Amino acid sequence: MKKVQHHFTVAATEFTLDPTEVERRLRRVTPEPIRDHFVVIGGVRYPPKQVLALLTNIDRADFTTYQSRAILRRLGFTAGRIAESVAESAPKYQTDDHWGESEAAELRPHRGRWVALKDGRVIVSTSTPQEVLRWLQSNNQTADSLFRVPVDPALDMGGFGG
């Protein structure tokens, strides 16, 4: 299978990126808090400047959020703004308190991991609850809930017996 590579220049530095390699490199990266803009990679929302800085080793002060969003979109990743997505990502609780399909889709990429939710969005996903708490504290964030996403909801009760 042929690799799809894209060539870019940022801050007078040329580099080549492949979408598959971007996903592989970010698989174990915990996203920083999202302030306004985000890009979705592997089902996880990341700040665009965090991603581009990680991929290129270019100082974040040397490029804009607009540049990073444009590059990541050209690679085929979805980019958005919190203001645009709040209405669509806010929890749509039914009267019996079950989540709908959009909430399940938000959690699906985090199967087997501990997550913190705020306003119906995953703000951090790690392998232990202690890591989630450390991330929240170090990023001066609060969450509405913290739990382990089941690997298979029919079989896995989130690590709390069953």
C-alpha cells in the first residue's frame, strides 16, 4: 500500500507528513486542554498547535492556530471550534438517563481507558484514574465525571465487578 505524504513549510522549515503516521504518533499522547480550536485524530480531540508542534518540533510561537488547522485538514483530519460544537456535543439525556448515540460515539475511541468529562465532552483520556486526576490538576481543569469506559459494555462493567 502506497503511503500518502504531504509536504509543508512552516516557519521556514520544510517537512513531510503522512496521515497514518500522524495517527500512530498521537495514539498515546494525552491532549492538552482545548481552549477554542480542535482537530480530531483517532477519535480524540487535540489542540491543533499541540499536534503540529509535536510532529515538527517547531516552537508553537512560530506558527498560528490557523496554519496548524489548515495543515491538519489537508491531511484529512476534521477540525472545529468549541463554539461550533457545543450544541452538537452537549449531552442529550433522555428521560431514563441513558445516553444517545452521539455520546456513545464520543466515548468509543476511549474503550478501556479512564476519562474525565466536562459538558458532555471527553477532556482527557488516560490509562489510570490517577493520571486523569494529575492531568486535571496540572492543567487547572475540573470535570463533571470521571470513569473507565468499558471495552465491551455487554461484558465489561468498567472494572467494578459484574
